[in-house]
Amino acid sequence: MGRPRVDEIGRAFAMILLLTGLGVAIATGILFWKCLPRDGRTHRFVGTELEPYVGVAFCAAIALSFTMILSAVLDMWG
């Protein structure tokens, strides 16, 4: 029952990375869905100086989640 091998630690890290990436993707999707127009009203950030930053934040979150998922899959596969 000694110390875990390097392969086991790497696989555990890859699994954590995969689950975190999936969590970020799901949270981004839910947040994006909440920001969509409802009942003919737009979100409160539309038409303000924060509007472009919201779009950048969504793009960054999607890129982060896909990067984390891809990195984990490549670590597990290779």
C-alpha cells in the first residue's frame, strides 16, 4: 500500500481537469441561458458600457472549458 505511482497521479489529475472543464462548460451554458432575452425584455447589460465585456467573458469561459477538456482527454489518451 505504498505511495501512488506517477501514472495514477497523472490520471487522477486528468480526471479532475476533465470534470472541472465540464463544470465550467455547464455553468457557462446555464449563465448564457439566463442572460437571454425574456418576455420581450433584454438583459440589463445590453446597451451599457459592460456589454462587450460580457461577450468576452462568455468567449473566455467557453475557451477555458474546451481547453481543459481537451487537455484532460489528451492526457488520458496519450
